[in-house]
Amino acid sequence: MSGPRMLNKGTGGFSLLEIMIAIAFFAIAIISLMGAYSHGIFADLYLDRGAIAVNLAQERLEGLKRGNYASIAVGTVTENPVIGFRLFRRRTRVTEAAANPNSRYKTVAITVSWLMKGIWQNYNLTTYIANY
């Protein structure tokens, strides 16, 4: 007849130290994955808003090009916010290309800005419109 069996020390199970190391390892892995995931989300958001900014700048430029050269007024126009896009603001600055009043082109600089994670992001578009 045999009595109760005793396990030999060290033959089964995990020690407390091994469990603590495993928990620390998995915690670091999970925190790293969460950080990568959140950056991925903001990267998509940045790209989406960046695409909107490009479209808003091009829309403004096309609107200026539809008119005649004389109708493009020299000065700065700020839209804060842009109609229909409350997260964006757009600044259009038109200057004479040179100090010569007979210059045949104007410089158009359009800046579209949006706030993301507490920092203003900007998209700039600069072009010249000539008087032919």
C-alpha cells in the first residue's frame, strides 16, 4: 500500500519570479502595441485631414483662376473657419510679383491649417497667375 505522493521540489509549476517576469514581459508588449495602434489611428486621421486641406487649397485657387486677372485683388483673406469645414481655416494672400506696377503676374499663397493633437498643422500652396 502506498501513502500520499509528494512532489519533488522543482519538478512542476512556475516560481513567483518566473510569473512576475512573464507578467512584465506581456505588459510591455501590450503597451507597445497600444502605442503603435494609436499612432496608426492618428496617422490615418492626419492623412485624411491632409487630403481635405489639399482639396480646400485647390478649390480656392480654382476659384481665383475662374475670374479675370483684374478681379484678383491684392491682399490677404482669412476664412476662420472654412464654410462647411469647421476644423479648418484658410488664408489666401495675393501679392504683386514685383515692385513694378506693370508686372504681368501675381503671386498667390494659400495656407490651410487644422488643429491636431494640440498642434496646428499647415498645408501651403503657392502659385503664380499671369496676365496674358
